Amino acid sequence: MKSLFIAAVFAIMLAGASQISYADTLVFGASLSGPAESPPNTSPGIGSTTVTYNTVAHTLRVQITFSGLVAGTTASHIHTPTAVPGVGTAGVATTVPTFPGFPGGVTAGSYDNTLDLTSLTSYNPAFVTANGGTAASAEAALIAGITQGRAYLNIHTTNFPGGEIRGFLGPTPEPATMLLLGTGLAGIAAKLSRRRKTIKSKED
């Protein structure tokens, strides 16, 4: 019975992975905090981000919410690539001095904007130069850093010019995939419950 359950879960996960692989978008997310910065700090600020890469349109939608910062915002970027996934620091890859339209001088807020990755204006010029000199090569380097876990998004403030809160970007399953997984697990649980009841009634 246990092996049947494991096999079924594995099959559902494979189906979900297949959906993500063939989708036009890749979704990444991160929780942002002071302790996740380098060096870590004790800021009470928190945030979250969702970054959606459209592989056909070559766009990158950046969504951020944040609150509780100890000082006003000055900038926000995606940095990549760090030498090791999940740790360290790297130069700014996206627009400088900050994301276009990112709210400045606030301690809480939200942001939602889409970058055109076919345009050089979506990148830090130094990042483009270091990665082939074209928008296409910069896009490849940026997405490679994100998919390898070597990219982070952070928010800079006047008290923390190097970054007050940050988080490393990681893959986020699509809602349809999570629904598929949840529905499948619920069905398996119900079937196992009925089987246990049948066995118990026979024993009685």
C-alpha cells in the first residue's frame, strides 16, 4: 500500500514537471529579509517577489511587495551570478540605478513591471559588457543565473546602501501544477481510507 502511494505521488509530480517544462513561462520567487542579506542585518523588513520569464516574448515580469523597512528605499535590482548558488554577492544585472518606476523613499510598497529582455535598456551596461555585449547574450546570462539559483533580488535603502532585504530566486510551481498535485493526493488519500475501512469491516 505504501509503495502504491509513493508511486502515485511520483507520477503526479512528473506530470506537474512536464507541464512546467512545456509552458511558455518560467516562474521564480523569493522571500526577502535582512538576515538573508550579505552581510546579514537585523532589519525587521520583509518582502516577497515573483519573477516570471516569458520564453517566447523574451520578457521578465517583476512583482515585489515589501514592508517594515527601517529607512526609505533607494533602489532594487536583480544581481547575478554569485559564485555559489544561494550565497555570496554579485553585480547588478538589471536596470541601473533601479528597476524602472520602483517606488523610492518609502518603507513599504509594491511594484509590478515587465522588462523587455531584447532591449539593452533593461540591463546594467556593465553586465552586458561582461556577458557578450548584446541583449541576447545578456538575457542568456541573466536567465542562466536565475535558473541556477545564483541570482538574488534585493531592496536598497538609505540606512543599508548595500541592501536591506534580499532573497535568492528559486523555481515556483504554477498554480495549475499545484492544483493537480493537491487533487491527486486527495484522491489517493480517499482511496486508501476506503480500503482501510473495507479491511477493518472484514476483520470485524
